[in-house]
Amino acid sequence: MAFAHDGFVFKPSSLFYEELYNWCCMPVQENQVIVNLSSDFDRKPLEDELESQIEKLWEKRVKDLPLLYNASKFRLQSVELTKNRLILNVGMTCYRDFICTNMRNDIMRERIRQHSLDKYGDPHSCFADPVGVDGLVISSDDKVILLRRSQQVYEAPGMFHIPGGHPEPSEVKGNNEGKLKLEDMDPKDVVHEMFYSIVKEVRDEVNVPIGSLSWPVLIGIQRNQESSGRPEACFLIRCSLSSEEIKKCYAKGGPEAYESTEILTIGMSEFREWNPTNQMTKLLEEITPSTKATLHFYLQKNNCSHETKHQATNSTGGFEESINCVATLNIKGGLGFSRGGECQGIRP
């Protein structure tokens, strides 16, 4: 995998992930997120032949990996940015459809993408696209936590990844999977679950006390190209424990210990200074694209120079009372993405 030095940190190749939003100066708090819930944002049907194959393909996947199970998931159709709020347009999907659309081989993915584009005008419309959550956990001694995923998981087995998972609709409306409906859900509860879900994932995968974790802040959203552009929300979480204390917690095993086989802690200075050794370069080949994207979001935020632009703009009255900035990628509905030209002010 190729990297280019951009003056302060490595930048992973855009072939592996696509930035939707990069909040480089001010991470987004829970109260700055609005969710629009509608079945209009659900996955659209595939052509009849492919749609009829989903159940049989799922049965085969479960036979090959018995720990797989189906459950409802939230589907992120698109995102929008207003001056002070991030808006997420959310429908429903399930893990079965994710495995049987997003995780097909390259030929089938292209067929699904082309059908989506031809029939619905959006290359993502027939993919399940369940929104994932990734947590960049930084210890009290400034080290990032990586877990090597086990061979018992479907996604990225054997790779190093930060803790992650999915927000669960069942957590918003209890555990009665058969009656989960978007219209019965409070959008604020869905936003809360998106933030709280990554806290629970860190607790269960790393086995650290939940009281040692800060409340997460959203530092970016990206599409993972290795899973057909599945969207993932990237969060920053601080842990009050040292890296050695975290390792001791992990060694005791948590509720989701089967998902990983090894814990690794790396000083953030390794990424900030970015003068990689041969050992570090080799390690990067084993780190998932989602992890690299999240690291890049975080390090861009800490090295942003947009404040100067805001001060200059403020002198003309253009961003009066705007203190922090947000570097954005403009979203064209669900169709495509282009880099925005101006930072936008956002009040703390």
C-alpha cells in the first residue's frame, strides 16, 4: 500500500477509503447530529435473479462460519451538512444483506453497482451499507489500541483494527427483532446509540471498565472501499488507563474476546512524526483501511491550520462569531463526493 507524506502525517491511499466528512478542527458532539429516519433510505431491490440468491448465499456463509448471525442494522444512505449540524439520512437493513451484497466478489459487486446506477441513479442504492462505528482509543500515555482480528470473524480476519462494530436497532427498541420499525424510534435515541455503541464495543472487545472511557466525539465519516463503500463513523475516545493497564484488562478476556487474538499499542508519535521504520512499514500492511482512515482524521484535526483562514475571513465579517472550522467534503445526495472549497464555521 502506498503512502504520501503531506507535511505532517501519512495519508492512506484513496483507493482503499473515501472521505465523506473530515472534521479536522472540531470533532462533532452528540448534540450536533440529527438523524432523519425513513424507509425511503432502505436498500433497493436487486434484479430478480440476484435478489433470489441472497438467502441461499447466506446459508452457505453461515455454514462456513457458524458464529455469523443475522440482525437488523441501520443503513446510512447519505449525509448532509448545515452550518451547525451534521444530518444523517438513515434507513434499515440487516447483516445478512450486508454479507450478500457489499461482501460479494468483485464481479458481482460491479454488477450490483451497475444495476443500482441504471435503475435508481445511485451506485450504492442496492448495497446494504450498514453504518459501522470505529473507535480510536488513546491511552493515558498517548498510545493507540489495535486488535488483531481472529479467524472467527468474517470481516478482515488476521488484520489489525481499532475496536469497532455497529449501532444496533434492537438497543433502541428493546430486543424484539421481529417488530423493529423506524417509525417507532425516536431519532435522538438513534443518535445516542450511534455514539454509545462504540463505547460498548471498546468495553466488550478490550475489556476495559466503561468508566475509564471518555464519551466519544465524531472525527470523520468514510466509505470503506474494501466492503463496496460501506459507510463507517470514526470516533475518538480517551482512556484514563495506561497502555500497560489496558493490556492487563485485555488479557483477562471480555465478552467479545473471540473476535481478536492479540492487542498492540503504538505511540501516537509514530504517526505524528511519520518517519517509518521497516518494522512500522510492515505493520501498516496489516492494518485495516478503516483504521488508517480514522488515524488520518485524527491527525489532520490536530495539525489543522484553518484557524488562520477564519481569522482572515472574520475580519470581513464573513464568519462572525465562528470560532472553530470544519473542513468538509460536499455530498451530492447518494451519488458522489467532491472536495469542498471553504471551511465552514461551527460554534462550540
